[in-house]
Amino acid sequence: TSVHWHGILQKESQWEDGVPAVQQCPIAPGGSFTYRWKADLSGTFWYHS
């Protein structure tokens, strides 16, 4: 699985946009991944796995 973000501009970290096997490797069951990006927009945004 992965986490996909809506409305968040991921400058310099677009590979962490959460499309498994396209932009990043899927996160294995029981595994972990630390997302690191700069939150420079305020507001309410939607995300899902």
C-alpha cells in the first residue's frame, strides 16, 4: 500500500505521491515508510491509502 495526497503540491518530493509501483515501491505488509515533504500550503486536504 501507500498514501496518496490530493491538493498538496509536493515540490522536490513528487516521488512520494503514493502511486504504488509507479512513483514509489509499495509498502509491504508490516513494513513502514516515512514521508518527508514541506507543508507550505494551509487548508484542508484529502489523503488515502
